Amino acid sequence: MATLSLSPFSFRYRPSDAFQLEAPRLSIPSPSVVGLLGLNGSGKSTFLKILARRLEPEGFSCRLGEEELTELPLSAFARHAAYLPQHIPFFPPYTIEETLYHARYPHNPRLQEEKGEIQKIRHYMDTFQLNPFRGKVLSNLSGGQQKAVMLASIFAQETPLILLDEPFNSLDIPHQWELGEIIQSSLQQNQLIFISSHNLELLFQYTDRVLFFQEGKVPGVYPTAKIPENPSTLEETLQCKVIIEKGQVTKKTRFTYLP
Amino acid sequence: MKKYSALLFSIFPYVLLLVIILISLRLGTVNVPFRAVLPDHEPDFERIIFWQRFYRISAAFLAGAILSICGAVLQTLFHNPLVSPYTIGISGTASLGATLAHILGWTWHWGFVNSLQFSAFLFALLCLMGMLAFARRRRSDFLLHFILVGIVLNILSGSLILFLRYISDPYEYMVVDRWLMGSIQVLDFSSLLPLLLVFLVTLIYFSYSHIPLDILAYGEEIARTRGVDVYRLQKGCIFFSALAVSIVVATCGIIGFVGLIIPHLIKLTGIIHHRSLLHLSIVYGGCFLVAADTLSRTILSPVELPVGILTSIIGGVIFFVILLNSRERG
């Protein structure tokens, strides 16, 4: 069982910026699903970008098991971590299969059509239920469908570390559940997944740890299951009162926000 | 049957190229038979003209191929279908170099290179180096700065050229003017050599990076997720295309629209993968310029029309038609 250990770091976009992201030493065992929770601009995306090596704080170290991720060449890093950005600017007219093939580039740099690769791509087409629009090209799909394809491509990259910035956005309810189930099943495959979201219900249902972001400060890692017992950190993070209760019918935990 | 048509489809560009080259070898002010290729062919001048024509056709092919392959790559790189090889400031600075060489009375020949070409190449290269050094400091939005600086350099060079023209003798300036209009004046192997070398180098680099270029179409973030070193790819593509295009500009002057129109036409047929896109850009770009050059030296025969004028007219009309059609389809 590998552990992700991050050195403490602080990061500013520009030296003159008021905003600073500060994180303590963190170590998170894998497999696990970690939710990132915080207001807009509190540093969730910045944190994910740092893990994805889009931003490089000075002296930052990120080890997954024995491997120091920050020193890997980019091509090797892509076999360890996959990052889904919040916005994807271009959807080229590739078919869905091609998109998944491209996701295999870190493992299969010549994109050869080997049997094992074809099976993998079939598997992820099935898992993400992409078969209904298999012949279509990415640029002609709806926004939610495009998101689903890109999510499938991130999972098809088969990395031990997966970083998803607001993955539930623009997915319909069945797809949100679908994604939740897939994230849960990744626990059996020894993957460590980070998800940022504003949807507390989804985070509560599918994550087992939560990182709170309070204006750039990260207090530490909290077990998700413990949140209802002590909601003060949650309320501080969201800057509102939160009532946590079990649903009458479904027995699911529900969150109600009060100003 | 399907396989048969696929084969036909892949052969077609080469057949077209061959036909265009054969026609082009025959057309011209002087009619030269194909048997002039034989080493003991008499009369002598037919053999000489044949080979001159051959080198000129080769140069036209290489220049067209380079311009359109670089156009295709840069359009992907900048995610912008309006980018041409000249957008990154090469044409402007090269023209400025040529104009300056002329104004300063810098006239010499060294082997197959004359001062005009040398100065144009030097300026284009300096421009590229300066831009790469400038962009180095702004790694995060490297491309945006690169293209902005390129546009500014083009405008700046344009106005400096106007100034130099204003203060120089209009009759003497004709030399530069003619060169700027673009024409393929390659009559022997040694003037062809730089084009050939730079074509091979860019071809090797681009064919090595066709999969990363495919992946770059999703945008930089996704490409980086897949392990593509985006910054290095961008720098490499810009360096090699700028190098190649500056050689083309130095040898043939400014030949517009080829680098814009050919990749466009190929993409309109539904080809999006860089393997085929780049490959077809070479063949069709070459075809287009060989045909245009042939037309330019026969249409007003015995006077020769600068091919740059012709490509711009043809290219402009084709581009306009494309735009009108795409509006209809919505």
C-alpha cells in the first residue's frame, strides 16, 4: 500500500499577490478518495494544479510510495498522475475511440492497435456507457457527453493518482452516480483520487477523506465519516450554518445550508 | 472494392504531382523535348534549359511543401486556422533585411547566395532568436506573446520598409520590389541545396512529432496530462518552421497564401490526423506551387509574372469561395 506524502509548501501566483496557498505536511494512504472542499478562490484548483505539476512551488516534494513525482520526466509522470482541468477549451473532431486511444499515449507512445489496448478501450467505453454514441466525433457531442468522454479518457490512462477538478459539473444525475460508482470501484484498483466539488452530498457519499480550503489555508485531512459529528470545520470552510440530517425516506445524509 | 478505392485515393496525390511536373517540364518559352535529359543530347542548350527547368520545378515543389507543412503545424499549434507561416514575423523581418541590404549598397555573391538573400535570412533568424528569448520569460502564455510579437514585428518592418523606400531611388529599388513579389529563380542544384536540406530536417522533426501534435488539438492542459512536453513541442515546431520558412523567403521572396490555403483545403476533406495532414500538405502544397509557377512563366510569355502575385490571387479567390460555402452549411 503506497502513501502519497507532500512536503509542506506555500505558493503565490505572483510575489505581489495577496492570495497564498499554504499546506502543511500531508500524507494520505492509497487507495483513497479525497474530496476538496472550499469556497470559490480558496485554492482547490491551485492545489490540484500543484499536484499535477502545472505549478511548481519552491522546494516542493511529492512522493507516491518510493517515487518522487516532481522529478520524473513529463512522459513518465503521465503514467503516474492524470489531471482533468476544470475547463477544456477544445474538443477536436476525433471519434470517442480515438480520444481513448490518445489517452493511452503515455503507455503506448506509437498508439499501436494491440489486442490488450483495444480491450482496455472497450472496457472504458463500457464502464462509462459511451457505446450509444461510439461512432460520433467529440466536437459534435453535448457538453455533458464531452465531459463524460474526457473523464473516461482520464481513467483510461490508468494512473495510480487521479486529479479531477469539478468532475461532477455538467454531468446529468445518472452520470453523476455513474462517476461516483466508478470512483468507488477505483478503490479496489489501488488508485488515489482527488475530487474538488461544491456538492456536499456527492462528496459525502463517495469520498473517505476531505481536505478543507479556507482562503488558502489547509487545516489538514479529515475522515469524511466524522464530519456530521463535528461540523464546525465544515461551517467555517463554507462560511454558513450547515444542518446535517438523515433523510426520512432514503436514510441518506442530507445537508441544508442556512445563512 | 473498398480497399481498391482506398489505394486509388492514396495514389492520387502522387499521380497528380507527376502529371503536373511532366506538364511543367514541357511548358515554357522554349519547347524542350523529354529526351533532352540524356547526357549526350544535342543541341546543348536544350539540355541546359531542361535541367534549369527541372531545378526550378524542384525548388517550387520544396517551397510549396515547406510553406504548407509549416502552415498546417502552426495552425494546430496556435489553435487558429488563420495562422500562416508568415504570421510569426518571418516575412516582415526578412523583407526588411533584404531592403536594408539593398539600401546599404551591400551587393555581393558568395557561391549561390547573394547579399539580398543572406541579409533576409539573417534578419529572419535574428527575429526568431529574439522572439524565442523574449517568450522564454513568459512561459505560461508563451504562444500568445509569440504571435503578438510576430504581428508587431511584421507591422514594424512594413513601416520601416516604407520609410526606406521613400528615401531611396525608385528605379534602383525595383530589384528589391521584384524580389518581394516572390518568384522562383533557382536554376542550378547549389541554389536548391539549402531548400532541400531544410526541407529534410523539418520533415524529420514533424514526422517524429505527429502524434503529440494530434494530442495537442485537445488544448495544452490535456496534452500535458497525456505526458506531452507542450512547451518543448511548441518551441521545436516554431524553431523548425521559422528556419524553413526563412530559407524559403530568402530563396524565393514572399509567396503568399500557400501556407494558409493548402492545409485548409486538406482539412475540409475531413483529414484531421497529422500523419496524413502533413503528408498531404507536402504533396498538394508542392503541386500547387509547381502549377502556379508554371502558370506564372507561361501566362504572359515571354514575360514572367512573379509567382507570389499569382498565388495570392488564386489563393484569395479560393479562400473566399471556402468562406462563402462554409457560411451556407452553417
